[in-house]
Amino acid sequence: MHSLTFDVAHLLAGTMLVLSFLLLYQDRVTAVLNVFALQACTLALSVAWQSVAQNAPHLIVTAMVALAVKGFFIPAALHRIVRRLEIHREIEQVLGGGPTMLTGLGLVALSILLVQPVGEGAGIIVREDLAFALAIVLLGMLMMITRRNAVTQIVGFMSLENGLILAATGAKGMPLVVEFSVAFSILIAFIVFGVFVFRIRERFDTVDVSALDSFRGERTEHT
Amino acid sequence: MAVVVGLCCVAAFFAVALLALVRGPFGTAFVYGACGAIALAGLAVGARALADGATSAITLPIGLALLGGHFRIDALSAFFLVVVNLGGAVTSLYALGYGRHEAAPLRVLPFYPAFLAAMNLVVMADDAFVFLLSWELMSLVSWAIVLAHHREPANLRAAYIYLVMASFGTLALLLCFGLLAGAEGGYAFDAMRAAHPAAFAVELAVILALIGAGSKAGVVPLHVWLPLAHPAAPSHVSALLSGVMTKVGIYGFVRIVFDLVGAPAPWNGLVVLVLGGVTATLGVLYALMQHDLKRLLAYHTVENIGIIFIGLGLALAFRSNGMALAAALALTAALFHVLNHSLFKSLLFFGAGAVLAATGERDMERLGGLIHRMPHTAVVFLIGCAAISALPPLNGFVSEWLTFQAILVSPLLPQWGLKLTVPAVGALLALSAALAAACFVKAFGVTFLGRPRTAAAARAGEVDRFSRAAMFVLAALCVLAGVLPGFVIDALAPVAQQFAGGVMPKQSIQPWLSIVPIGESRSSYNGLIIFAFMIASGTLTAFAVHRFATRATRRSAIWDCGFPLDAPQTQYTASSFAMPIRRVFGSVVFGVHERVDMPPPGATRAGHFAVRVIDPAWRWGYGPLARGVAAAALRLNQLQFLTIRRYLTLVFCALIILLIVVAAWR
Amino acid sequence: MAMILELALQGAQMLLVVAIAPLVLGVTRKVKARLLARIGPPVIQPYRDIWKLMHKEAVFAHNASWLYRGAPYCIFAVTWVAAALIPTYATGLLFSWSADLIAIVALLGTARFALALAGMDVGTAFGGLGASREMMIASLAEPAMLLIVFTVALVAGTTQLSAIASLFATGSQGLRVSLGLAVFALMFVGIAENARIPIDNPATHLELTMVHEAMVLEYSGRHLAMIEFAAALKLVLYFSLIACLFVPFGMAAGQKTAAALALGLAVWLAKIFALAALLPVGETSVAKMRVFRYPVFLGGAFAAGALAVFLLFVSRGY
Amino acid sequence: MSAVLDLPAVQILLLIPAVAVPVLALVTDYRLGSLLNVVACALSFAAGLALLVVPRARSELIIVDDFNIFFVVLTTFVGLTTSVFSATYIAHEIEIGRITPAFLRFYHAMFQAMMGAMNVALVANNVGLMWVGVEVATLSTVMMVGIYRTPEAIEAAWKYFILGSVGIGLAFFGTILVYLTAQEVLGEGLGAMAWDTLAHNAARFDPRMMSLAFVFLLVGYGTKVGLAPFHAWLPDAHAEGPTPISAVLSGLLLNVALYALLRFKMVLAANPATLDVGAIMMTLGLVSLVFAAFMLYRRRDIKRLFAYSSIEHMGVATFAFGIGGPLADFAGLLHMTMHSLTKSAIFFAVGHVAQVKGTQRIADIGGLSVTHPVLAVGFALGVIAIAGLPPFGIFASEFILVSSTFARAPLLAVLLIGGLLLALGALVLRLQDIVFGPPKGPKAGVKASFVPLFVHLALVLVAGLWLPGEVVRWFRAVAALLG
């Protein structure tokens, strides 16, 4: 039983990591959104499995929230934005695909290096999950900083947050997990709402964040 | 209990400062009158404490939370209380008249008493926190006064440089005290005296004290703020800044180096000595190049500070070699010069203020002939000039003579470095004394003698009686201290006993009241007899001439070797007076740029001559520094304009670095 | 009784220096003239000049101030005091200890200060020119002078002139290179201070060269007399300074018997006139310098003084 | 929540905002709204004061100990003064139509939400609950930074939001790690997230795990503290938001975030085997100090200027806690307190200055001492205090910090005074530009409430000359806890 528990958790977490790499690899917004939805669903599955493994029923709520909000609602919303703004053409990356991949691999190595020696006392599940979660967090952040497009940046942040939820649910019997996951969903909702705000305002007819800098003061005077 | 009374004086000063904020009844007259009275009280306190040589201390529950506020008056504090409050009292008297010229009194009145209070506090402080607090407060309020005439951009710049340099000095002293207090924070001076720091710590502390207190006193190359800030303030405050506040800087140095750090090595004395010599020479050379009267005086303060530091360096060297008597001599000379300089520099700044009030001019090249329009001011200013030029029988000579006597003892020092350096420093001292005479021949000659160069100078009138009274008091003190120096030396004996471990022979019992540094067989000087001789022979001569020769006189036009030009512009100006010395030293000491535009023969346009003198401290020191900071700021400023993504990249990289640190940490 | 004698001796010295000063000047002029193959004025000519000036009315400019009128007396008085304090024919006079070598140099500084101010009082180009040059020369001479003082004080262990004289008179110091350098330096300084060739030419009113004369240009009558007299006094002062520092032999020391005093007086006069005859020899053998060569000249004096000090350290092994 | 401590003071403290937020969201009249806001803040302050007398106590979620009561009092006090200032400030903003009453309801509600969230973060005994408090405080301030809806304001808010969210995420990861570490020793449940139990058992935790956790917490909460290079949101958020918000951001939010870091530092300090976090904090502190000092020179927006000065002072405090030891920790705590009082006072003054001159551009402000003497005095005193000049409190803290540091690590002290001197140079330069020289801009009188400004300055002045024994005792106790 234990081995099975471990294998499934391992499998799901691994899948999420692979999906993170896929996210890094994608160069079309729509594809990115789909991959992210897939990752969210995997997260939901993994959380559900954890609730079974730790027989902690409240985790089901977290799984449901993850599935509903990040699996369907937000990707759909982002799809609409993308269609509205006709930015489903490919998205310019700061770093080329190859270097990004290599960096990602390096990050995974680093996270394993960091987590591997720790937690001899900790349950085996914890350790594996932790390595994967850390890697997913770092990859999400990497995605945020290698994409110039606000939508993909949001997706990056959300995959980072997937990693967090994965770690939180992996932590055995952690209190308030449900509250935290809900809080995060609210946070993400705020971000999406923020994008809407930018879209609504005439000046920001693009969500390319770098376009905002022209509005910052101090650049002209202090040179 | 002297210290209690002293603190009461400080409290009274602060009270006056607060009252000055109230408009209406508490105007100029009230503030300066009250300050004068309080300063007299403080003077009495200092004099009493110095006379009976008793040390009084008190600890108040204010100050740094961890240790409370310690205050103490010993001989040194008492002497400097005398200097500070004497200056304060006379300045207040002067300001009773001069202060009326102030356009916006509220920009001076509240700060003036606070300034006096802060200086008194510094002298009485007995722990590092109170000391530095009042030290920096002193800078702060004087900064506010320097900004009294804040509409001239030059004054803004001066005030800015002043405050930044002052804070730099304070931070240096802070490091010094940190070193002396140790990691446990024994900030009370008693704790520092008790502690026995390592040798390198002592030497580092001496250097830091030299930087910190020296920047306040105006040691080259930390002097740059001084000639900017002192002239910018109203003249009576300039007198305080130059005559008194720099002395508080000296006090800080003496207190730290002679009292707190323990036993410095001889080479510390060497450093101080050489710095003093360089400061004296450069200070007077820069002074010679000025034609703004107040700036000339300010630069001259730098020279006198140098002379004082020569004395202090000698005292340090002698003391570290256990030559108590010589150390006492050198220390006495330095402190005597402290008193003298506070007297005649205040006097000279008063005179400059009187000229400014009467003519509205500070530029000597636009003055002249004032001896006819302002006879009293001319007399006292002349006395001040003679005193600061170290001419017998006035007080300036006595202290420099004592310094020379101390220099003459130096061959007994065991260290060869000192042996060979001291005579060179002595030569520098002689050079600066001679240049000072040149400088003040120029200052007095161009300002008061000759013919008025502008209408303003021609219309000038004598100043009010308060100002004149103050100046006459100081002039009288200059003569007195020059003719009867023995009493001052005796008054300084307890200080010498405390910090040099020896005393000079008692002077007031010497025959004919002459002063004897070491022994009469060695050297002695008698201002009284010299003075009497001069008077006698002068009157005798005058009598003889008028008795046996004609006393017929005739006024006529200027002869001037046969071709008189009656345009006042044909007189020698300040710049032309300084020209030979500029030519001699210019190439060595400072960058002089002379631009002569001589029209060809027959051309009718006017010729032009412009000379620019650049203080090397700016060219080699502060200029590059300021430019470096500006460049760095400009470069770093790019970080204000990154995109969110780039900022995220920064965060990400920092995170990765920290993670790698953790991964590498085993 | 002894007190009165002391006072008398001191007074006698004061009168002596005043009385002899013009004569010394006359001697130098005479010798110089002879060296230039002229007859030259009689040696008592300076007395006549002063007497004549005394009885001329003093003319001065409309804007001359009290300082202009007072300065000559001040200059004369101060120089006189200084000259009176230098041991001439006897050491250990009553007031000899009231000013040491440094103080005497400083007294001359006071006189110079007054003279320079007087030169600037009327407000002419010449006056300012003279004053500024005079002060520059002084500022170059002072350091050298201090090093001379330093050397002498190091050897004698005192700056008290009569003490130095009586010590050197014993000859216990032996012959020293340092002292030789010092006397060399002192002569240079003396030449500069007394406005002699090659620094200044007392016999010309050529604007390019004159220093001292430029300052007193406006003066006339008794004031001019005072100033000239003071100049002569200063010359005597330097002669007797050199004499008492470096050839202090024959001075009446300790017990002031009449014989000793007479001897001392005779020896002193001999020294003075010897120097007075020596000076023109030097003057006629060199040419007047350009103003901006002065630093070189006085730099030489300074170098000599510094060398004297250092050599002293070596030889004494302090 | 049952776990809430049954201390009436604490309950009131947490209850007031909960009530005030909906009420204020409903009140339409802005005068009434600001009045209620002041009342709510006053009540919170009273509750905070009450904490001083109640016995120390703990529950699963709430703790009242030496460390946090002082911060609660400070926070509620500055909240009160700020709400007073905000009343007059907002009135002016309404007059010139820069902000509409509708938004004002939102503003007041968010103000209370933020105050409440910060109090929660302070009294929380649970790392998770504290994390929630900081997050909510951040989000509510994000709302208020964007309230003027100018492009710059929106953009500042967006930047703040994104960077803040990332910080929140990383801090959360750190929190999870802490829990994982503790749970191995303490078992599952709230106990493994409670401060006191963590601190007691820290010695038994896995040091590597703790170090890893601290790195994430440092980056996460460090973003809120405004340490370089995580500072990017801070200057714009201060510059573009309403001035009362700038005041509470600088005066309170940064403090609360630093407080959180210190809590974790205490836990790590109890375990000698962990990574030397002191060195990391010293490095970050010095970097922030020097960087901010340089940045001060080229600021032309008066509020951005003082935002950077906040970064500088947070750097100083972080450095102090990093080097540690009784003296340095004492200095750090004193510095935090003095800075929050002084900086909020400065922002009160700056708010009025910007209002009377109608601009935030330093180049357009000049000769304030001629046109508005009282305001000029207040402003000048504030800047003098923040520049570390006597006789104000920051001088005292910097005195202790620099001197004790030099005795221990001379080179660091030299860097320290270098940064301080640079900052002072820039601040004095701007001070002279603004207060002195020929007057520029409008000369119209100012409808300002000087009370908060001068109360703060008076407190800072007194603290510079004399500290009450109670405060000293508290500082020492906390310094001992920090180790």
C-alpha cells in the first residue's frame, strides 16, 4: 500500500514537473494556457490522492478549488482575453528555448541538491514532493522572467503557485491548507482582474508590461 | 558645584533660544543682552574652576538610555569655558549694535543662544554620547545661522559643504569613541580612561581624533568648509565660528588625545606636528590670495589652527618621551595661542563686520581710506592686525615665542625623525609668521589706508557704540595678554599639570614680571619692559625732535616721484600686493591662473588682468570625489527604470544565489 | 648703588648706538666711494643730512593720516630698543634678558610692519610696491633667520644673547662648521634686511629695483630723518649682532671694571668699523639682482642655515 | 475562532477593524467616514495600550509577549496619528477633485483592513496566520496605491502587486518548510506552527531545512521590508499613492515585515547549527543602505526621495539585527521605532507641502521657509532627524550601532558610515533646495493639521534625549530574545 501511495504521488508530482517544462517549451499563448490547465488538473488529482493517502478529507476542497478555478475558470478567462487582444500569435521570449531549457534543468538539479540531504526523519513522500515542488516553483518563476507577455507571466505565477499548493498538501497534516489555497485562488483572481483593468483602460491597449514604463516619471529629467 | 552652575547657564541659553521664537518683546536687544549676561556667568564659572583647580562632575538621568548623561568640569574644561564664554560675552555685546542690521532676525536669534549653549555643553560633556550630541548640535545650529542669508546661492553651497564636512568629522569621532569604548559600550569618559586599549588601537584613535576634531578646527586638507562657511554667516557669528568654535574643535582633540586614549606613540606627535606646520603655511598663503576681507580672515584661522597644532604635536612628542617640562611648555604655548586667537580673530571679524555695516562691502579692492572715516575701528583693527602678525609687545607674539622655545628644546628628543623634522616645522612657523605680517599689512593697508576706491567707501561712517565698545574691550585684552603674559601662563599651569605631567616655573614671581619658559639662563622675555622701553624711547624721540628741530609742516598734493595720478585706481590693490608672493609660491603650492590681456600700443580699449587661485584640496581631493559620487549615482539610477520582468529577474537571481549558498553550506 | 651703575651702563649703550649709527653709515659710504674710485662724502656726512632734514618743514599729502605721521617715531623707537638690547661692549647688562634673539628679530618685524603701512598710507603705486616687496623679502628672510637662531641656540643651549656671547667668548665651543655656515647665512639675511646690494640699492630711486626707498618716497623733513636714522641704527644692530654672536671676544663680562669696559668698547668699535668696511667690498663686487631672483639669494641663506642645523646634529650626535 | 485568546484587549483589537471595514464601506459622507476612521484607530490604540497592562498570554493562534506588544502599540499609535492627518489631507484632495467620495469609502475601508491585518500579523502566534496578515495588509495597500487611477498610479500598483505576490508565494514556501521541519519534531497540528513552541524546540530541528526555509522567508518578507534588490515596488508605491498610505507603508508595513523576519531569526538563533543568517542579513542591509544612499541623489520626486530613505533605514536596521549582540539589537529596535515615527512625520509634512505647492517635483518647490514657515520648520526638523542628526532619536540609535560595530568589525563600520554620510549629503541637499533659497510656487496658506506632525517630532526628540525605563527594559528583553 505504502509503495503504491508513494508511486502514485511520485507519478503525479513528476507529471506536474514535466508539464512545467512543457510550459517553458511552448511558444504559443493558447498552447501555454492549455498546458497550464492540464497542470492544474494534475495538481487537483495529486491533492486528491494526498487526501486519500493522509486520509484528510478537507484536502478534497483544495482539490476542487484547484480544479474549478485553475483548471477551467481562469484558463477560459485568459483565452477570452487573448482572443480579444489578438495576441495568440507566438510570444517573444527573452531567452531562447534552448538556454531556457538548460536553465530549467539546472534549477531542477539545484532543488534536488537542496532537498535531497534533508529530511531523513521526514516521510519519504515529503522529500520527493518537496524536491518536485521546489523545482516547479523555481520553474514558474523562471517562466515569469523569460516571457515578455503579461498573460504568460500570469501563467508562470500560477504554475509557481501550483508548486506551492503541491508542497502544502504534501506536508503531512498541515493546518489551514484549505484556507491558504483559497487565499491563493483569490490572489490569482485579483491578478486576472488586474489584467482586465489594464485592458479596459484605453491607454493600456496592450498587456505588454514593458509598455508601461513610458509612464514612469524621472526618466527624462535625470539623465 | 561648578558644573551645576554651568549646566544652569546652558539651560538659560536654551530658554532664551525658545523665547526668541516668540515675536514681540523678545527681540534683538533682549536676546543678545541675555546671552551676554549668561555668558558672563559662564565665564565666571570657568574662571573660578580654573582658579581653584577643583574638578566637579555630575550625572543626569538624560542622554543615552544605557548610561545617562555625564558632565564634568576639570582644568581643561574650565579653561575652554573661559575661552567660549569670553568670546560669547563680547560677541553678544557687539551684536547688540550689529544685530540691528539683520534683515530677518528670526533666522539668527533663536539659533545664536543655542549655538553658545552647544559649545558650552561640548566642553562640559563627560561621556561620548553627550559629547557627540552637543558637538553635532553645535554644527547644526551654526549651519542654520550660516543659512541666515539664504537667498545667495553661494551661501547655500557653503552651508551644504559645511554640514556634510561637520557630519563627516562627527562620524570619524564616533568611530574613535567606538574604538575607545569597546564592544561592550563603555561610553563614559571615565571608563575610557580606565580602559587600556592596544597600541594600534591607540594610534588609530589618535588618527581618527585628528580627522574628526581636525575637520572641525580646520586642519588642511579638511579645511575647505571653513573659508566658505565662516564668511557666509553674519559677522558677529563669523567671529564666534572662527574665534570660538574652532577652539572647541581643539578642545575635542586635546580631550581625546591627551586624556582618553592613554599613551600615544611619538610618531603620533610627529604626524600632528607636520600637519600643523603644513596647515599653518598653506592657510596663510591662501589667506594672502584672498581679497574678500572676511574670507581672508577665515583662511587665516586655518593658519592659527596650524600653529596651535604644532604646539600640540610637540607636547605629544615630548610627553611620549617623558619630557614633562617641555611637554608642559608646548601645551601651554598651544593653549595660550588658543586664547590669543580667540581674542584677536574675534576682534578682526568685528572690524570686518563694522566695515561691512558701514560700506556694505567685503571686497577690499572696493574699499580704502577708511582710517579717516572710521578712526576708532581703524585703531582697534590695527591692534588686531599687529597682534595676529605676532609682533611684540602684543599677545600673538608671546604664544608664538613660547612655541619657538618649545621647538628649541626638541633636539633632546631621542627619535631622529622628530629631531630632523622639528627644525623644519620651526622654519615653516617662522615663514607663516612673516607671511601673516605681509597678509595683514595688505588687509589693513588696502582696507583702511590709501584713498577710497568706491563711493561707498568714501561715504562710510563710524559704527555704533556697542560694536566699538566690544572691539575696544578685545583690543585692550590683546595688549594686556601681551604685556603681562605671566598670569595667563600661571592660570594654565593646572592644565599642564594634568595633561603634560609637569608645570613651567611659576611666572608671577619672576623679577620684573618677565616670563621664563625653562630657566632664565636659557631664555626669557619681558613684554612689560619692552613695552615701556618703546613708549619711553618713542616719547623721548618725539620730544627731542620737536624740541631741537622744527615742527613746521605743510600739506600738499601727493608727490609720487614726480608724476602723481590722482585716480584711486592707481593705488596698489590687494591682488597686486600679493603678486610677488604669488609668483614665488604660486607654482609650488596652488594652481594660479593669471590671464593678462594687454592691448597693443595705440589701442584705446582697456587692458584686463584676471587671476584665479585654486585650492588644491578642491582640485585633487573633493572635486574628483564629488564627481565620482555623481557618476555612481547616475549609473545606479538606471535601476529606477527597469521593467517589472527585470525586477523579477533581480529577485530571482538573488534567490538563486542564496539557494546556492545554502546548497554549498555544509 | 649697583642698580644705578647698571642703569647707567644700559643707558650708555642706548646712547652709544644712537650716537655711532650715522658714523657707521658714513664709513660704509666712504669706503664704497673709494672702491669705486670716487672721493666720496666725508664720513660725518650722515650727521649733516639728518640735521638738515630735521630743520626742513615736513610736507605730506592731504590724505595722509595720523599713522603716516606717527610711523617714523615708532620705527625709530622700536629699532632703537632692539639695538639697545644687543650686547655691544659688555654682556649681562640690566635689561639684556628682557628680550632674547627671537624677540629682537620680532622687534625688527614690528618696525618693518609700521614702515610698510606708512608706505601704503598715502595711496600711491610706489608705496604699495615697496611695501609688498619688503614683506616678501621679509617672509623669505625669516625662516633663514630662525634656522640661524636654532643653530646658535643648539650650540649655546640658550637664546639669551649675552649668555651666548659670554659662552662663545670662552672659546670652549671650538671652531665649528655650523657656526661658519650660520654667520654666512646671517650676513645674507643682514644684507636683505638692510636693503643693501644685491637685494636693494639704497642710493637709487629706480622704480624697477627700489624697495626701501619706494616706501619712504613721500616722506620729507624730520620724518624722513627719523626713518633714515632708523635705517642706520638697524645697520649697526646687525653689525653688533654678528659681532656678539661670532666674534664675542673682548667684551666686558661679569665684573664691570672701568678697564674692562674701556677695552670692550674699543674692541666693539673695531669690530663694527671692520664690518662697515667689509660690507661695501661685498656690495661693489656683485650686481643688483632682479626682484624675482631674491628667492634664490635668500634660499641660499636658508640652505646654509638648514645645513648648519643638520651638521650640528651629526657633529654633536644629539 | 475558538483558538483566539480570551483576552478582551486582543479581541477588541482584532474586532474593531472587522466591524469598521463594512461600516466605512457603507458610509457615504466622507467627513463622517474620516471621523469614524479616526475613532476606530483611537479605539485600536486604546486596546493596544491595554495590552501593556494585561498579563502575557498565548493560545494556539494568538500570543501576547514582550516582543509584539510594543509593536502593536507603535502600530496603532501611528495608525491613529495617520488617520488624523488623513482626515485633513483627504478633505483637500476632495476639494481639488483629485479623488471622488465613492473611492473614499473604499479608501477608508481599506485603511481599516490594513490596520487590522497588521495587528493580526503582529499578535499571531502562528506562522501561517502571520503570513495571512501580511498578505492581506499588502493587498489592501495595493488597492490604495492605485486609488488615484492615473497611469503612474495604476502602474505602481501593478508593480507592487506582482512583486508582492511573488514575495508572498516565496514566503509561503518558506512557511511550509518551517512547518515540515517542525512537524518532524513536534508532530502534526497547530503546535508545529506556533511561535513559542517553535522557539522552544528549535534546537532539535534539522538545521539544513531551517536554513533553506529562512532563505525563502528572507526573500519573501524581505520584499515587504524593501531590502535591495527586492525593493523595486517601494519607491513607486510611495510616490504614486495617497500620502497617508505612504506614511503607513514606510512607518508600519515595513516594520511588520521586519518583525516577521525577526521572529524567524529568533527561531534560527536558538539552533546554533543553522546557516549564519546574521551574515546574510548584514550583507543585504549594507547593500540596501549604500544602494539607497546613491539613489537618493537623483530623485526629483519628493515622495520617492523619502521612499528611498526608508529603504536606507530598513537596511540599517537589518544590518543591526544581522550583526546582533545586545547593543546592536538594542540599536536596531530603537532604529525601527524612531524611523517609523520620523518617517511618518516626514510624510505628513511632505503631504502638506505637495498640497500647498501643487506638485511633488522638488525642482518646483523652493523657499518654503519664506512662504510657509511653520510647515518648513516641521519638514526641516523631520529631515534633520531622518538624516541622523541630533538631538533626535535616530542619532542615538546610529550612535550605538556605529560605535559598537566599529569595535567589532571595523571595515563594516566604515561601509556603514560611508552609506550614512552619502545619504545625509543627499537629504541635506534636497532639504536646502526645498526649505531655503528664493521662494517658488504658490504662497497660499495651508489648511493643515500640524498636531500629528509635531507630536511625532516631539516624541522623536524626547527619545533622542531620554528613554523611559520601561521602554529600555523592553528593548533589552527583546534584544536578549534575539540573541
